Amino acid sequence: SDLFTSSLNMLNSINELFSKELNLDVKKIYKESGDKKAYRLYYSQQEEVYKIYNYLYKDSTIYLERKKHKFNDTINKIKNKKNRIDSINKLRIDLKSFIKENKIKQKDFAKSINVSPLWLSEFLTGKKLTIPDEVQQKIIAKKENYDTDLIQNIGEWK
């Protein structure tokens, strides 16, 4: 997350402070494109962002409300992304088990949800880390209606 945009001197000071006070690795500072005097400081690890947030705002009574609000937005984005990743990983594990327990060929399941066998294989092995919402919904619906589909389409699944 790009938490800080400022002058090079200010970001160097912030970088040193967080390294010393929070035991964070010194980060590379990037020049902002198009602006001769603006630079950005990124922290990508979730625990780093939480440490910084707590350092700046825990038990603080003086802070800029708009800055805290912006930081809260960043924290919420991180939480939403983590929840989404957790949900996808759970779906991956459940789907692997479902396919194995029901002795379904991956290519047949892929066809039933309108994705390529390669895409499904990469999703199941973790090479695909994201999943379009419509595919996720198709997988869930297919699992829920498997017995009904099997009876109605017995020839298509073999």
C-alpha cells in the first residue's frame, strides 16, 4: 500500500523512524511520475501496515482526521482482500474434495461451468489466485445441484 507521499527528505525520515521504532525493513522510495518533488513510500506486508497504524493512531488524541480516514480505508481494503483470498482458498479446497469424492473428471466439470480445463486445473493447483464472481457462483450452484444435474444429464458427465 502506498501509505506516504511526500518529499524525499520527509520519506527518508519516516523510513528511518519506522525502521528504528517498529523494527521494519527500510523500504525503497519511489519517485512520483510527473512530479519533480513528490515521492512515495510503500509498505506491502499486512503486519507492517497494522504496526504503522497502531504506532500512529493507537491512544492518539491528536491527528489529522482525513489522514486517519484514508489509513482506515487502506486497512479495510487489506481486510477485504484477505477475506476474498480466504474465501477463494476455501472454495478451491472444497472443489478439489468435491471433484475427487464424486469421481468427476476435471474437464467435464470445467465444461459444466463454462471454463477451460486448463483454467480449472490452474485454479485447483493454486496457479490462479483469483476467480471471477460469475465463475465462483457457477461452481457453488453446480456443487449444490450436483445430484439433480447428475440425474438429468447422466450422459453428459461421462
